[in-house]
Amino acid sequence: MPHVKYFEIVRNVINENIQNITMQKGLLQNEAYQEVVRYLKQNSAQWSSGRQPVICYHDPLCRIAYLYGIVPANANLVEIIFSEDRELREYINFLINKKSVIIVSAFGGGPGTELLGIIKYLEYKRSRFGKPIYLDFLILDRVTEWLDSWLALKREIERRFENNIGPDRNTWPVIFSGNFSGVDITNTSNFGNLGNLFMQDICILSYLLSEIFDEFDNFIIFLKDMVTYSAQGSKFLFIDRRGPIWENIVREISERVGLELSEFQYTRRNMDPDEQVTDLGKLYEDVGRNPRVTWDAFWVVGIKR
């Protein structure tokens, strides 16, 4: 049984933060959760509007709504992609055998959704390699307020490993470090040495394009810099909603920045059976609305040749 469980971790992070948020806003807890439900509905409408979504991530209750409603399913999706994509599986095996650390960046990574998925995937890999797996994880997101959620999520993973395995990190299935940088990924003009930022093994762009599609021109400049400074063989994982509009955008962007794409892969399914909404406990009753537990998405890997 993995130590990383998405709904349990999200539950603990939200329960740890909700009291401070209600005090700051002068709300009763039930009033705060009514706001969370309002954001769940409002955000869903924005994402399906056909326009660039306007999401109030600066409001901590909107971020709670995202943690509750979106993070578990998206983390499970990342885990499954790493499990099923041959290009990524072979590359991870190569990195573990070749060097001591895997370096991963999530662009527009918010609270650390991708970290959850990768760590749960690597938990299964640990027994096959018989040695520690080291992960260096970086989030770049222009919404700097995600930092509090990111730190809480990271601490919760560490706490679970420590409580279930012990304080000696060398015995953990994944030994990880992580950083959050409040960076606008559509603008690189203020950086001095982009090589320090972009020397990553794997860059993940999960549901990023469908969040910024009014800003593609600036983003292409950014992505081109990423590709230029990345090492040969680096992987760029695109994940987004299934649909020709997003697939065509990935093709166009990749051609313009010099990435060679693998085959597009498609997935429409429920979350894994070891992840159940009942793991949310009383939080599930308090919110009174189901989180998303399904997806209809595609992924494709861009490769720096």
C-alpha cells in the first residue's frame, strides 16, 4: 500500500489551513465551505467557457476549492501517465541508473499536484531498483499565494513518510527536495542566466495551455528559451483536455520551439480504486459536493534532440 494517498493528503492540508482562513476572513466554517462550493461551480464554468479562464487563485478559499476538487484526480492522472508512457518509463529508468537525482519542473504547478503523482509512481519503482531514488522538484507559478499550499502539501508527504517509515530519510522510498518560485512563465525578460532555471530532466505542463491560451505568443518565447537551455534528451510532458484545438496547439508550439513529439496518447477513466472520496472524511460531508474523480485527457512527450 503506498504511503502517498491523494485524498488523505488533501484532507489533512485543508483541515490544517481552513481555521486560519476563516479567522482571517471573519467567516464561520460552514460559510467558508459554502464559498468553496461556489468556487467549485464557478471554476468549472470558467474552464468550459471556451475562453481563457478567470480563476481567483489569489483567494485562499478558491485555492481550497482547487485542492479539494481538482488536485487528487490530476495527481492520479500524472501517476498513470508516468506508469503507461514508454518514453517516460525508459527515461526514468535511465536517470535512476545514470545519476543520483531526477530533476523535474512543473510549469504553472500551483500547489504541487505533479509532485504527488510522481512520488506515488516512484514509490512503486523503489523496490525494483533496490536503492534510494532522489527527486529534485521545482514549481514555477505566477500565483505566488500557492506557496502556502505547496509547503503544507510537501510537509504532509514528509510527515507520512516519517510516521510510517521513520525519520531516517535514506529509508524513504523517495528522498525529495522541492522549491517554489513565483515566476510568470509567459515572461523571461528579467532573468539573467536562463540556464540555471531550465537545466531540468523533465518539464511538466499539465493543463497549462488551456489556462493561458490568450498568451501563447509570450509563452512560446518562454518555451523556446526552455528548450534552448535544456540538455539533449530532456522531456517536456504536455497534458491537457482531449480535443483537436489543444492537440494542434501543442503541435504548432513544438514545431516552433524545436521539440520532437512522441505519439499522442489518450485517457478517459476514473481514479484508481485505492483512492476513494471517503478518505476525505468529515471534510467530504462539510463541503457536500463531489470532487472530480474522472478525466478525459491527452498527453504527449516533447523531446529535445
